[in-house]
Amino acid sequence: MPSYIVFTKESTQDQAELDIYQSKVGKTLKDHPVKILAFYGAQQVLEGDAPEGVVIVEFPSAAAARAWYVSPAYQEVVQHRLNGARYRAVLVEGV
């Protein structure tokens, strides 16, 4: 069943680190079955505090999502995101 990783950027700490992440993260996705469903689009907050941005990535399964997330290629790049901003990343299975 499809699964999704939902990234919410809560606050930026270091834009230069995020710029490095953005320049490298695309290459980590190329060998994985992925579809980007949302990428920092316009938001309408219905409840709670607004995040700075939201990214939703679809994978064919939770195993495929985890395989990308723990891959050596992504783990090299993710440190720039973690150094650049406070994020939440949630893996959720579809129905």
C-alpha cells in the first residue's frame, strides 16, 4: 500500500545548510520509486501553528520509504537539513 513521508519545516536555523541540502537531495531520490505530491506550496492552516513549509513524498510502501530514508546517499545529505532547520518527518501508511 502507498506510504508517505510528510516533512514539516518548523523553523529555519541556517539557510546556507538548507541550500546545500536542497542542491543534493534530488540525487538521493533518483533510484527510488517516489512521487512528490507537495513541495512548499501555499498553505491554509486549519488548526494549530503554521509550519514554514510542507513536503509530502509518496512511496509504493513503507519499506520503500524507509529504504530511501536510511540509504547511505540520503544519510549523507540529511545532516544539512538537520543543521539548517527544525523539521518533523513522519512516515504514514495509506489506506
